[in-house]
Amino acid sequence: RALAGDAEARRRLRHDVYATLVRAGGELLETLDAFFAAAGTLESAARALFVHPNTVRYRLKRIAEVTGFSPLAPRDAFALQVALTVGRLDPIVPGGTPVPTQTMSPGVRKTSQTGDDHRRSL
């Protein structure tokens, strides 16, 4: 539902999952990022983090405990990936309020007539 534009679903993912991971400590977010970047391979994630695979296992277990979503279960892993994306696109400050995101000014077009990207106009 969050991907379909449901604001309440996005808010719940941001508050219930992303903010919970932020409060639990940066190492859980870092581990989850590495795990997803390694296509769900514990050993590759451990190498990327310079930790033992058992450390990654422990952290993934902690993620499941604090969020209710297991990164090892495909459906839960997808929900976690969406929560990370939603949380990063609309981050929460420590007080629990969303941080406003910057938007592109109306005068800046994304593409020109020739197909060039918007960087030329910036």
C-alpha cells in the first residue's frame, strides 16, 4: 500500500519500522543495508562490514525482534526495504517529527527539449 501512495501506510512504515531501527542504533541500519546490498548473503554482508558472519546473524535477529519483520523472510525483507526507502525519503528527526524534504523549484525542468538532464540548468 505504501508504494501505491497510501500516506498512512508510509507513515506507519516510517514510524514503526524505520524510526525503530534508528532508535535501536546505527549498526542495525548499517547491517540491513549491507545485507540487502549483498543480495541476502550473510557472508558477503559480513565481509562488507568487516565483522564475523555470526555478528550479522545476531544483528538480523535483533532487527526481527525490534521491528517484527525478519530480513531472512522474503516478504518481510521487501517490507524492510520499502521502510528504509520511505524513511530515507522522508526522514524523522530525534523528536519524532518528519524532516521536510527539498523539492525542485518549478522553474527547473528535469529534461530539456534535446533530452539533456536538468544539471545544465542548475
